[in-house]
Amino acid sequence: MALLPSGSGSTPVIAEVEMNGGADQSATTVRATVVQASTVFYDTPATLDKAERLIAEAAGYGSQLVVFPEAFVGGYPRGSTFGFGINISMTNPKDKGKGEFQKYHAAAIDVPANKFSSYFITLKCQHMVCVNYTTLWIFLLTEQHAGPEVTCLAAMAGKYKVFLVMGVIEREGHTLYCSVLFFDPLGRYLGKHRKMMPTALERIIWGFGDGSTIPVYDTPLGKIGALICWENKMPLLRTALYGKGIEIYCAPTADSRPVWQASMTHIALEGGCFVLSANQFCRRKDYPPPSEYAFAGLGEEPSPDTVVCPGGSVIISPSGEVLAGPNYDGEALITADLGKALTRYYMLSVHPPCAYDFVPGSQFVLEDSDEMLFCADMGEIVRAKFAFDVVGHYARPEVLSLVVDDQPHRPVSFTCAAEKTPAAKSDGTAKP
């Protein structure tokens, strides 16, 4: 059946997010976008410029939540072995790999710690406008020394009034981490999640996160958190997020295989949550040329237009319905509405984009297209958990339970109360 554009009116498609407790959150419609696009490899300023263009476009469609892929800022080093190849040996110098790592390290960004993020998590929406709490939060954030890229991303979130979930390569000293950063529409950095378990050759270049960076943020849109790529296959780590009440589960990834869709559907059903998975779409030409970047794993050197990551970004409802995607066609903004009442779905696949009114949960087929679209509502979370609540009525804590160590673990700590700075950040010099 055809979808007819709704009548134009003065009412915006999506109301601006109000960070206060007086709003009727039961009537909120959440429009979410997952970004499927490539990094500008080894060029972090250009990547940030590209990120802003994509955020602006998503915000123009009324999105309140924008999720980027794994390692969007800093880049996912597809094809690179950092000099190790198939046989890992430390007996011979890997000078080429060291040079590659040096360039990769330079493209990473400095990120504040989650040391004080628990203060923000415990605040209710009505407290976010309280002068004392706000002053405390700004002071604590200032003390964390955010790098310029984090400041830039926070400004983007504030400028376009979106919650932003961004995959980055984080640099702490000389160790890199694959991380996800969270920002709110007031332009504030909320905190981060560090990938706890890098996969395969990722372990050569990335450090390991710990239990201190698995946050779930209670926002006006819902409780938002994230795990990265194959971390999503770790049942206990997923359970930690379920235990924190996650409702909007973000899964930035580098896995474009069709089987990834089965994992995302399973998590949506298991957790009774919306799942938003963002992956990059990359061609060989999105990486540096062969003279600067050896692309292994595909036999001979691929042609510039060879697709080296086809994407597969997707949004799935708590009932397992695919709301948008998966997309394997190119760079794209994959968008869906998550709301209770009659909603408007902005079609990105028609030109110009048009808004359509339809009832949440209904299925439609576009005229002259076999693309099927869905719209779900936040009440679907409650309905899903009526049947299965993995950390509620379906749990058996007297038989099976999970204990999460959420404290940071440092290789060096200092017992003196006056000196708590991690060794990686201390040069041994007293500061005024």
C-alpha cells in the first residue's frame, strides 16, 4: 500500500529535548539514527568535520539520538597487521609496524576518565537544572582535562541538540583503547565505555578496559549504554547492562557479516531493549594509498573501489522486529522512531524526504518499492519484559548470579592521599 505524506503544519516532527522533570516522558517519541560512514583515515580533523556534517543531517531529520560506528574517530585499521603478519614473532624488529602504530597513535584522541561520571548517572532529570549540581558537574568535568576533540564533539552535540554516541580510538599515554563516548544535548561529555576484550589482532594495538567503564546513562530518551563489536557476544557483560536497566542498547561494530544480524536480534529479545548497531561502510580508497598503507587479508592489493566493509547497520525493536536496515549499499543514515503515540517516520530513501503518519508497530510497503518499514514504541519494552525479564522475574539469583567489579584497576597506585594520579599520567613533578 502507498504511504501518503502527512499534511504540513507548524508542529515540529520531534519536539526539542527538554532536560527537566516536568515533561511528560510517557508521551516522548524518540527518533534515533545510526550512522554508516567511513573514517577519514589518519586525518582526525577531517573525520571530525565529516562527523559534524552527518550529525547536522541527522538532526535535520529530527533525530534526538545519533550513534556512530566503532572507531569512527581514529579509524578501524582494516587490512593492517602492524608488521606482524600471520606468524607473530618478537625476535625480529617490526620497524614498519612500529611506524604504522606511531601514525595510528597520532590519530587517536585524549579522553577524560569516568572518575566522576557516577555523579551524573545518579541525577534525575529535574536535578539537571539545579545550579548546585550543574556547577559541581562542570567543575568535575573541567578537572578531567578533556582533549580538544572531546570538546569539539561535545560542542556538536550541544549545537544540534542530540544525544551523541561516538566510537573513538582513545589515547592514554602510549596505550590505545577502543572506546565509545557519550554526550548530551547540552553539550556535555557524560563518560565513556572502553572495550574490555579486543578481538584477535586488535589485542596487538589496543589495551583492555575494566569494569569501571560500563555505564548506562538515565536520560529523558531512556537508559542508554553501549558495548563494542564482539563484546556483545559476552553473556555476562550483556547481563551487566541488563542489570543497569538498559533500554537503548548501542552496539558500534566492525562486523559486517550477515550472522551479526542474528546476534543483534538475539540481544534485543534477550534484553527487552532497542538495539542500535552502527558499522562503517568503507572502500579501499577510504584508506591511505598502498605506498603508505599495506592492505592484507584480501589476497592481491584491492582496487580503490573495492568494498572492504559493507556496513550492515541496523535498528531492532525489543520484539525482534527490524525497524531500519540492515544497509549494505553505501554510506547512509539509518533512522527509526521509537515512541508510544502516533508517530511520524522520515523516509530517507525518497527524494525529497517525506514524513508519513502511521501507527506504531504497523508494517507498510512503499509504493514502487519492496522495502518494508516498521515503527515501534517505547511501551514495547514493557510488553517484552512481561514475557521475559532476564534480570527480573526470569532470573534465579539463588542459583545463578553475577558480581561485577566496577572499580578501576591500575598497574600502579599510590597510597599517599595527596597523590592519586595514575602513573601513566604522572611525570613525577609536583604541580602548583
